[in-house]
Amino acid sequence: MLKMFKNAIVRTPAKSVIDGITTQSLGLPEIELTLDQHKKYISALEKCGLQVEVLSADERFPDGNYVEDVAVLADQLAIVTNPGADSRREEINNIIPTIEKYFKNIEYIRLPGFLEGGDVMKVGGHFFIGLSSRTNQEGANQMIAILERFGFTGSTVEVSGVLHLKTGMSYMEDGTLLATGDFLDNKVFLDRFERVIEVSKEEDYAVNCIRLNEFVLMPEGFAETKTKLIEAGYRIVETPMSEFQKMDGGLTCLSLRF
């Protein structure tokens, strides 16, 4: 049964976004265009049927608009993470008051564990946790222990060649996985899914899509991947993401959905 999403939490990008962390060489984001694209992202979420709570920008945190990294949400459970990037660690204090409005069960990842939400992919009641430069084994172990207390399960996946697990794959909520890069060579992992849609190296940024109710939200400008998704039977909503791509940001990073 397809999981229905009703709500999303986003944060307006700060002007300090130009000081954020990135591994890309695409130039600095233009703040006005960044803000315009963020508004279009919110509109896209609303088109997919979600009510969106918009949090204010915080100039202290250049990467603060990537709210997915600071919390992982499941049915009746929120896990506040402990980001692996030093400059992002205090962002969790900004998200806790909002999380408390929606969730009674709130758990925390503690030192020496590090975990970022971009490394977590939920597939039904199971959570795949990417071991990356931002998420370590201790953080994953803590999360799995929390999940098991609430009736979920979890396991780890090695991440290489990309920043986060969901930089290289996305789950479409129906047995279908989008995957690109090194993950396409992991046949043992891919065999867990009913269908795998390969995203080419040339369009690897487009692998980060979001299944939201009857739609798939994808970044604008990736014709090959769009065609594959339409042929697979999905209804597509596109939104421009060029300024976030410059800062290693993807569609999933910009919201917490539940």
C-alpha cells in the first residue's frame, strides 16, 4: 500500500548559503535565484498534496535549509540526528521545537555517533543507513537500536563516490528503486527491490527524486530520466534545483516529509 504524505517542514535559505559546504565546482549560488527556487519547491510540494510549514532562515547556518539531515521521521517517531559536519551540528537545536509540535516520541543520536538524514532511506518498515563521510557505524548502530524499540528494522550500506546514500539512490515507495553510479554494481543490494531504474552518469543528479502520493517530484532539466519515469507509469512534477545542486543539495534534503 502506497504511503500517503500529508506534511512537510522546510527552512528558508539564509543569505549565508554561499558559505555552505560543497564538493561541487559549479560556482556559488545566487541568493535571489536560490530563494525563488525554494519558493517553487514549496509550491511543488503543495501540488503533490502536502501542507508545508516554512521555518525562518538562520544566518548562523549556511546549510540550514537542508533540514532532512537533522532529523529522521517515521510513523509516530522522530530521531534527531547528530550531523557529521562540524559546522552543522548545532542545527539540531533549531529543528527540535518544530519536531515537538508533531511528534511525541523523540529520540536522539549521541556522540560518538554521527548520522545525517541524507544517509537514511526508508523502505516500508526497514531503514537503510549509508555509512559515509557524514554517518559513522556508531551513529548507525544507535539508530538501529532506536528503530527496533519502535518495531522497525535497519541495516547499513557502504557509500562511496557520493556524499550521502540518497545522492546515489531514491526509493519510489512501490518496490521501485532509482539508482546510479557505484550502486548499480551492488547486485546483492539491488536484488532486494522489485524494479530498478538506472539513472545515467550524465544525469546522476536526477536520481534524487521524491515519491509524494500520486506524483514523483524530480529536478527540472533531466529529459532522459524524466522519460524513464513516465514510461514506468509515474506522474511527474518538476522543479528547478540549479542553485542547490551547486551546494550538494538535492530534493530530499530540502524537506522533512511525513
